[in-house]
Amino acid sequence: MTPEDSQPQTELALAPFRSGSFSVRQAEASADRAAIHALNHRIFVEELGQYRPDGSGQHVDKFDAKNRYFLAENESGLIGMVAVHGEAPFSFADRLPAHATVASLAERPLEVRLLAVTPEHRGGRVAAALFLAVHRWAVANGFDALFISGVDEQLPLYRRLGFEALGPAVAQGRCRFTAMRLPLRQAPAAARATVEAILERPVSFLPGPPERGIEPLPQAWHRPLYHRSAAFLASFEELRARLGGLLQCDQTALFAGSGTLANDAIAASFRQVCAEGPGWVLSSGEFGDRLAELARRAGQAVVVLRSDWGKSWTMDQLQRAWRVRGRPAWIWATQIETSTGVLHPTDELVQWAREHEVPVAIDAISAVGAVPPPTQADWLSTVSGKCLGGLAGVAVVGVSQRIADRLRPGHAPASLDLAAALQTHGPRHTFPHLELLDLQRRLQFDPPTEARYLALAALGARVRTGLRALGCKVIAEEARAAPCVTSFLPPARYSADAYRLHAAAGGFALAGHSPYLQSRGWLQIATMGRISVDQVEALLAHLAAA
């Protein structure tokens, strides 16, 4: 049986649908042809150089008579299209390895061709919506596999949609193409779910919750797990031990809550183990100032050693304060100042404080998982829902042995009693099981490694380079820039809200909602979660189209 013989007698048309700011429909026979041929010319002649220009500004595909076209449109017109056909000959057949034939790969193949998205709308959402249209139409009309010739730059997207490469890439014009197949009978639901997840949810460049991809939580996790059960206690203690190794602290306490709760527990313990007199908070941004506020609320006298927002405090500054003010009772600083995207020299701070026998606490909430933690800090706080990539809700405090030995239960509010949390097997109070199991799995299968630190550093550098090329002002100095969060001022001709909303229209969520960002007209791009190079490039391309 040939593909022509197996065509259904009555073809089912695609029902139009909408995704965010654009809609998708099946093209009409003649009314849409001029716009289709113009987009073909723009992408495949002018941009990719697959065909020679003839001066018409139109490119008619060789399979135009048998193609079915699906169009993505917004209020300004056509922004993307894709064509399909199920009749031999197929262009992907020329890119198959010598041993493979179309007949051996599928009974009813459907070739996907001419995927074209205008540059300002690239980034996954338009392409995903067009793929969803193809998928729905192909399944409804009885095809059993999709075939596509994937250009190199789009291979990550096609693989994410479920396509598999059938052979090596073949050069044509300025591009290289790889023949790929997606079997529809084996896994149509998985491919459809992947696309729908892309369409329904923006890529999160927020500094929490982190981008997690589309990986669902195991169904078994949705059954309640009693926080006093043996299974829960075993998971809790295994996670505690793993985090202790990651934080390089002698003992670790887990709390159900936010990073603020972890820091409140640290502040509440200062009075028990530190000398009388004021402590020092090193601040160059919003979260350094918050540490000072938490210490004051815990009844501590505080001296704030300030640096300008976007700058880092320095060891020279610390030593000058020592000469003028004498020994502090304790020192507290952020490793990464999330509000500005500055990475502070906390390794030097901890070493200096140890040499001078001053207890030192490090807020590493936005740092753990992105950079190695400083060694031998007396207190170190972090959370599950930042660079560790987990669900928000687990607050972590690591302490040195010299601090743990001096802490006694009963000297802080029950929910902040660090000593009691350190000394209790399992949680002291009700603890969320989903957040626990998720973080345990993250650290087991995707732990922070040197390779991950290097990859995050490269990703952050690409964000900053790209923003500067767009005319944005990056707030942090390059030598002290954090790898996982970048604060920036949009180009002068844009307000922060307009720039953020433009990003959102392309399916990218940027941070700009917090008062400390709004008051300065800043935005943030965070790469704390499962953010790929492709997603960063897509975001930068979309911003360039503003």
C-alpha cells in the first residue's frame, strides 16, 4: 500500500486555537498564499540562503500544491507557519542514511516542512504551538509518524518534542539538516504534553521559584507521608546528611519555611553564643539590609558597614572598621546579594574572621548550588527553592561544631530553636513531604558539581554580555558578578515594565515586581534552575526584537 492509497477519504480540518498573544489556524486554499510565500522568502531565501532570490520577494515551495499549511498570527499578521504533506516524494528522504528507506520507517509518514518563525517571535512558544497543530491534525487523520529535516539550531527543541535523529546532518546552503522522526502511535500523548507544557507556562527567569522544566512529580509522592513515620524520618536524616556535606558544615538543621525563617533562627542564636556588644552586618543591597533588620528584631545591637548597591564590600573596608571600632560580637553577610547580582568575597571573610576569633554567619540563600559555599562558616543559611532547584519550603541552617557545642535548647521561640532542631532526630514539627522528597531527589540525581558551577558561570556571562549588547546596564561589576542572577537597567528608551511585559509576551518571565527593583527601574534575569543555553539565546533574541 502506498501513502496515496492510505489517505483517508475525508480529511479532518484543524480546529483553530489561541495561545497567549497569538492564534493558530489551518490556512485557506488561496487567500493565505501570498503571506505564506513572502514568509518563505524571508526565512529560507534571505536568512538561510537555501534558495537563490529571483527579485519577486516570494518563494513558492516545490510541494506547494500538496502542502497543508498551519499559520500562527497575532494582531500584526503572520508570525510563523509550518507545512505538512503525506505524499511521496519526501524531501527528508534525501537526508536519510544509505540503509534507511521511508517505507521501513513508517506505514503512513507525514513530512513536516518549512517551519518558519519570524526572528522576533522565536523562543519556543510559536514553534511549539505550530507543532501542536501538526500533532493534532496528524493524529486525527491517521498518520503514524512525523518526519522533519531539523536545522542544527532547532535540534534541541525537536528533541524536547520527542523527535529522534535518523542519521548525520547534511549540509544545504548555509545550514545543516538532520532527518528526524517522531512515532505517533508509541508516544503521542507524551509529545502533546510536552508541547502543552511549553505553551501554558512561561520560561521562568525569576530568582525563585526556579525553572524546573516540565518534569512531573511522581504520582506516589502525592499520597500523604506522615512526618513521624519511619520512611519520612529516614528521608529527612538522609537529606540532612547530604546537605551537611554540601554546605561543608559540621551539623545541619532543617526547618519548614523560607530563607527568612532560616536567618531568623541564626539571629535568635547570636545572644547565646556571642559576646556582648554590637555585631556587624556587611550590606550592599536589599538583603544585606534585611539581615540587619532581622538581627535588630532578635534584640541585637547592629553596626551596618555599607557599600553602594552594585558594589561589593571589601576586606580593606572590614579591616578599617576593625581599627576604628574594635572587635565585633559577630559578623553577618550575604554570599550573593540577590537584589544586585553581586558575589561577595565570603571565603576571605570567613578566613579573616576565624583568624580573629569572631563568629561569622553567611546568608548563602541564592548561592548554594551556584557557587561553592565558604568553608568553616559558623552559620550558613540556604533554601530548597533557589539554586538547588527544588520546591520552595525547606529552610536549611548549617553550623560549625564550636557553635553547636555552645547552643542550648529553650532559648528561642520554638519554631526558631536552632539548638533543638540540631539535636532532634527528624523534624521537630510538621514538615512538608513533597518538598522534602523533591529536594532529596534533586541532590541525589543532580547534585552541584564543579562542572555545574562552570556551566552556570558561562550561562551568567552570556546573559550579561547579551544584555550589554542590547544597550542594557548591568548593575554588578563584571569581576564581582554572580553567576545565577543579573540585575540590569533596560535601554533608556524603555521603561522596566514595558521591557518586562515584552519579555512576557514571548513566554519569558523576568523579575521586576519587588519594590527595591521598581524604585530603581531595574529588572532581573535569574538562571537558577533548569535554564538552557538555547533558552537564554531565545530570550536575548526576543529582547533584541523590542
